[in-house]
Amino acid sequence: MTGRAGEFHRLHQTGCFVMPNPWDIGSARILVGLGFPAVATTSAGLAWSLGRRDNEVSMDVVLAHLRTLAAGVDVPINADFEDGFAVVPAAVAANVSAAAATGISGLSIEDSSGNPAEPLYEVMLAVERIKAARHAIDQSGTGVLLTGRSEGFIAGRPDLPKTIERLVAYAEAGADCLFAPGIRSLADVSAIVGAVAPKPVNVLIGGDYLTVAQMRDAGVRRISVGGALARAAITGLLSAAKEIAEEGSFGALGRSISVPDTNRLFGHAARHGRG
């Protein structure tokens, strides 16, 4: 396998790498300029940048976002493709085919249903959805890496044994990488890594409760941060704007990066891009 998809697969073979989550082309270029070997989209970060809540962005907008990022940086891009923007497997397959054509190197399909009463798709349906995504990717010939996500720990069903059962089933259905967002315990991480081995595991870290070294030692191959960098940016914006609104002072602005340094930062990042 060649190209960025091949590079993305190779990143998952050994070691542990961090794949941060930009929310637009500017943040993507900054992260690539810092040396990260791959980046991933964030449904939450994209939605917030558009003034919307997470899961309120249409598939057409997401596909346009994927095309922009894929054309703007030259590292592999993993797409947060939510639930495939469909329920039935055939529709998931069609949508995954559209995503694979954008130039991305990987995508994830989650089992969150959006139904508060039954927040996860029934296991058999969830498995069929992964199989459909796998078939669509294989038919596309793109080599896109498929990640199977089980959302129980962020959807009100924090049951480790059942989460592991689902991840094992998704691995058997053709997922290349497994991911259970919301896992914070090192013991839980280790249990998941052991259960799906030798397939790689992604761990989401959105705070200061785990480290890269701990994840590497636990056998984790990939670390993402979801919407955490977008939240950090919004936190900085709120802090500076509240100071202006409430105190009439501009201390935070005085501590910010300068215009020349910002331009140099984007100039460096742009050299890693394709646009």
C-alpha cells in the first residue's frame, strides 16, 4: 500500500503516535508544522467552529471539510465520521464510499444511536454496519483505515466487559483499529489492548489523567484528543474576552503570540500543505 493511506497503516504497526484533532485548515497546518505525523477531524470542533453543537453538522458539510483538509496538508487524515450518517448498513456503505473519495487516510464508525432510551445500536446491527463500512472501503481501493468505535462510556453505558465484547466483534467484522472514547483508567485501557490484540487501539485523552508514556507502555498505538484542542482555544478566547468585557483591560492580548510570529508559524505549516 502506498501514499498517505499506506503511511497511516504503517504508523499503526509499531510504537505509539499522537494524532491531534484540528477543527479547520489553519489549526491543521499548525499541528502539522509542529511535527505530528497524522491528524484527525473532530465532529465537535468542526460544529463549534460553525456555531453549532456537536452532531448538528450535515454529511455534505463534513465531506467538504474532509476535502479541504486532505488538500491542505500532506499527512494522513483520519475522519471522525460519526455513525456514518445513517442507520442501515447499506446507507452506511454508500456514505463511507463518499468519504473515502475525499482523500482521507482513515475514518471511524461509531455505535452511538442518538436515542437516549437506547444510546447504542443493537450489537448485531452495529456489527453489520462495520462490515458494510469494511466492504465499501475495500471496494473503493483507497486503503482507508477503518476504526470501530464503541461509545458506551460517553453514551451512558459505561460497561467495560460489554464494551470489550463490542470491540472484539468490530475487529472480527473488519475494523483495523479499535476505539472506546471515555476510557480513563489505565487498567481499562490495558484490558482493551489485550482483548483486541494484535489489532491497534486508539485512546482519547482530553485532560491530564493519562500520559503518552503510560499509553506507550500499555501497548496503545494511537492517541487522539477529540475536541479538547478546540476547547482549549475557546477557553483562551473566553478568558481574554471576559477580561475586556468585565475589567476593561487587555492583559491576555498582551501575552498572546505576535503577528509576525503567527505569520511565520503559518508560513512554516503551509510548506507542509498542498494548498
